[in-house]
Amino acid sequence: MSKGDPKTTQLPDGIDSILFDGTAIENRVRDLAKSISEDWGSEGLAIVCVLTGSLVFTADLARKFPLQVEIDCLRMESYGNQSIAISDPRFSAPLKNNIEGKSVLLVDDILDTGRTLSSLISYLNRQNPSSIRTCVLLDKPARREVDIEADFVGFTIPDKFVVGYGLDYAERFRALPYIATVDLSKIQ
Ligand code: IMP
Ligand code: MG
């Protein structure tokens, strides 16, 4: 039985269809860790995990690196539907560690309009790391509003709302072991 296999998993109410099952995710995360470590060379790796959406992804990715890694987390405050780029993001949980002079891998769940990632990069740059590279589990290029691409992408997906493997809809579905589309009309 493969993990998160649609044929062996009963789908919760509101889940429409599975885009990537647990096995597909595990394979892709292993490949991503390999590409990132090849690109990284001998520099130390300081992972910055953006809570809460990239918690599951970061935990799996970090454990597949052959190198020693540092892991820190930050949590940005929610900005709702604000339609301008956030030049000075605020954090309900800022970084604990000093990233000055370090090679940072910023890990987020999904690159959508691009506002979150670009404001996070500006914020981290002000702390003088030696470099910042970005890794996102999912990329929805159709929705981009800011001119930004991630250095490493797990999967490119169409313009659909997805949940699972850390991603939520109103704090639900984060612990699903697969990535699925939701049918918002079936969610109370
Ligand atoms: P951006 O600033 O529009 O790129 O926002 C990215 C953030 O929006 C992600 O980190 C998620 O928290 C959230 N988001 C965007 N699309 C989805 C989705 O399909 N499912 C769950 N969260 C999403
Ligand atoms: Mg997020």
C-alpha cells in the first residue's frame, strides 16, 4: 500500500481530487534535496521555514539532506486580501537565530501571487545573509502578480486551491499525507 494513495485512502468531506499522493511527494522531495545539495557545494545550509504551511515539507526536506543543516522558523502575520506588495512585513514569530553571513534556503509552501516570498526575501536580506535561495513545494504561475520565481520548485500546478501536506483551508486539512484540490461548495 503506498502512502496517501487515492485508491486506499478514504477522502474527507470537501476533498475533490488528489493531485499528488504520498509516494509522489516523497520521491519529489528526495529529488529536490539532491538538486539543492548539488547546487549548494560545501557551504553550510541555514533553512528558514515559513510557518505554518511549509512545516511538513521542511521537516521532510531537511531530513533528506546529506549535509548538516540549521533550521529556523518564522511566521508572518496574515494580511488578508491586501492588494499591494508588503515592503515591511510583520512577524508574529521572527527568526530566533542570526543569519548574517549564512547561506539561507527559504522554504515556503506555495508561490502564488509572489507577494509573500518577495517580501520575505527583502526582510531576510536586511539581516545580511551571504546568499538566499528559495524553495517552494508548489508553484501556481498563473496567479503571479510580482515578478519572482523560486530557485527550486516541487510541483507546478494549475490555478486551483489545494490543501494537504501542510497546506490548509481555514486551518483544516494540513495533516493530510497528500496534496488535493478542495470543493469549497462542500465545506461548511
Ligand atoms: P502569495 O503571497 O500570494 O504568493 O501567497 C502565498 C501564500 O498564500 C501561501 O504561503 C499560502 O499560505 C497561501 N496560499 C496560496 N494558494 C494557496 C492554496 O491553493 N492553498 C492553500 N494556501 C494557499
Ligand atoms: Mg503560507
